Amino acid sequence: MDENRLVARLILVFAMLIAIAALSRAPAAGAAEAPGGVTILVEGEGWGSADREEIETLLRAVADELISRRGGVLDQPILVTHAPGSPVTLYERGGAGEYQIRLSARNRSWAQYAYQFGHELCHIMSNFAGAAGVAGRKRNQWFEEAVCEAAGLYALRSMATRWQTDAPYSGWKDYAAALRGYADRLVAEPHRRLPGGVSPGRWLHAKLDVLARDPYRRDDNEVVANLLLPLFERAPEHWAALRYLNLHPADATVDLSRYLRHWRSNAPREHRQFIDEVTSELGLGGLPDLRDVQPSTAIAAADDPPRPAGVQAGSAGPLPQ
């Protein structure tokens, strides 16, 4: 073999080694990116008969309804693992800075996956780790919980409509009715309705103190979610308004009216009428801009503040049977 051929072969071998090394550094098979730039990694065991690729496809479909088609991306991937109990979004980031969500859905229960992930994704969209209050409590955390409950329901209904003609796999079109039925069954639960003859404002006024102390009162949060869901269904582009929630340094402690004013002041003009509709639906009346409020993104740009051990964002809660 002449010297030129030997050199050519050595170059070819060297190039192959570089390619193999590059592949070894590529994202794991569990990494999937939604069209809007949301990278989802499904890892770990406990998923039962569901294939990870199928789970990722389902979760991408949820992200597509809440984020990708409404604008905006996340700054880090979302790492999704299985754990029994209530689904949860952890305040703590992963080793590479990724968001961490734990779901309890198993096997091929796609409606449960969509409901749970829609709720937890909403926490990430809402700057959930900002402005923690005393002992990790936030006075208005219940509002975020209610919005995220609405997000889980919205994802189910929106996907049900889309999958009738545009399912991720052709065989999944048959699941559209199951997604719709699951959402409608939740929305119709008696405890999610206001008592007869009681206005939203009157009901909320009576609940605010207990909600401020305990933001995870699911029955109460689900009443509010039912009030908010029609607003988002009429104007789904305003899911993007959640990017401007929880940005003010005082959001952990102020009263609800001021909390919503902060949201309105931080949001671009195209979302402000929608935020006014939210406040009106809750019986709070109009919220004109506060002259002493300046839009603030300092918290969103800063590192997450430390949290007491065990503190977590809200969850999609026990699964309906």
C-alpha cells in the first residue's frame, strides 16, 4: 500500500472516530423538541406499558397547545420522570438546569398524561419559582393553581378537537373522544360549580383568607378554574400572558387586586384587556394601571431563590377514577 493510500485511510478512520464521539455526546433518545422550542426528556422507569417515545409525543402535543402555537419558548429542557402520588413541578432545577416534572400517569392513559402535564407545564410558564413568601408560601399561589388546573382542562379539550383530524399518529384519532370525555367529566363535577345564587365576587371574597393560608385547596381552586377556562378557550393566544405573572418582587405578599395589577402592568398591551376580563370574571372589577408599579423582570432573570426543603409547586392532584 503506498503512502498516499495509507494516509487517506487514516484520515477516514479518524473522521469516523470523531463522528462516533459526537454521537455519544448527542441528546439521549428521550429528548424531543416541540415546534416552538420546548425540549422534553422522558426518563426513568415506572411508565408501565407506555413507550417513552409515545409519552414524549403526547407531552409535545400538550406543549404545542399551550406554548408552541401561542409563542414563546423555555430557556431549558423539561425533564419528566414517573413518581407515584400527586404530579408535581419541583422548584429545584436538575443538574444541567433543566426543569423537573414528575407525573403519576402510567401505561397508555393518554388523557391522564395530558391533564397532569398541562397543569405542571403551566407552572413553568407562570414563573412559578419567583417571589416566594415566608416559608415558601405565596399569598396568591392559589390563583396560579387555579390557572394551571384550567390549563390541564384546556389541553385535553383542545387536543381532542385537533386529534379528530390531526392526531400525532393516525391510530390516535380514536383517542380524541376519550380526551374530550375525560375533560368534560372533570368540568362537570358538582364541587367545581358556584353555589346557587352566589356571584363569583361574593364567593371569592369569603374564600380569600383561607386560600391565602392554604393555596392547595383543590375544591376551591377548581371552582376558579371552571370560571377561567371559557376565557382561555375563547382567546387561547393569551396563554402567553402567563409569561408575565409572578414577576414583581412583592407578588408573594400583596393582596389579590394588587397582584393582578402587577401582572397587568408587566404584560404587553395586547394581553391587558384579557387580564381585565379575568379580574372581572372573578368579581374584582377593572384594574387600571398603578402609577407606582413599574414592569419588573428582575426575578425572572435572576437565579431561583432558595426554597425550604420539601417545598413544591402545586400538582394535578389525585386522579379521578
